[in-house]
Amino acid sequence: MTSIPAAEENSAPVIVVPYDSSWPGKFESERQILFRVLKPWLAGPIEHVGSTAVPALAAKPVIDIMVAVESLDASRPAISAAEAAGYIYCPYKANIMHWFCKPSDAHRTHHLHLVPYGSRLWQARLGFRDALRADARLAQEYAQLKLSLAGKYRDDREAYTQSKTKFVQQVLQSVGLAQASET
């Protein structure tokens, strides 16, 4: 099993770029590969999540893909299948998802999240994405926050992510979702 320790998850710098209209196509191409590779463990859809899934939103140029699985235990064999498709397994937040990056920790083009279908994390990720898609003003506010934090935390991905928590919680509360503590 190819994996990197969770402590090394911070090695890629935080760089936020303007929206790229190629992102949906890149997701779709990868979705087709993942559907074939992960089909035995699918318990629902393969979703484009994260900022690259929101039209016009500035983002780190990394395609976030969330795959619905029945459970973390039942999908454990999918780790090897994802690795065969070029993903590197990282035991990051391993109590709520199986997380991967591609092609390497230092240069990421894709993040893969195997998440139990219907879980709080599943609902929160989709709820947040959909709220940003539905409200251009909210998406712009989030973009400004991300750009500011990327400047401040360029070499600390965890601090960058944690500093967005309050905003994410407010959005989730505004759409009626209780905060999933690990969004």
C-alpha cells in the first residue's frame, strides 16, 4: 500500500487561482476512471466537490472528488484499487473518510475522498458546495477569504483549512445543516 503519513499532508503549498473552465471536464474524465475502478464499492454517486466545483470561484487548482461508499470498513479494499489508478493514500481524518491525493503529495491535481453515503460529512460537503453554487455573493465572499488565507498560510495547509471553518459553519447553518465537525 502506497501511503504518506498524515503529518506530511501539508507539503504542497496553498495557491489559489482564478476559476478555470476546464475543471468540470477534468472532474468528468476522472469520474469515468474512478467509476470503473471503484464500482464494486460504490454506494451512491461520484460528486465534484470543493471550490473547483463552483463556477467562477477562485480555488486551489485541485479537483476534489467525493465517492459514496457504504462504510469505511467495507470500502477498505478500495484503497488498493484507487492506488492502482494513481492515487496515494493518506490516513488524513481516517475516522470519517479514506483520503488520497494524485499524482503526489508535493504536486496535487486531484483529491479523492471515499465517504460513507449519507453521512454528516457527505451531507455537509454537498450542502456547502450547493450553497456556494446558488449564491454568487456568498461565493465571492468565500473567494476573498480563501485568497487572504492563502497569502497568510501558503506553507501551512492545515492552518489554511482550519481558518475557513467559521465561514463553512455559518454557511452550513444557513442552509439548515448541523455542522459536521470534520468538513
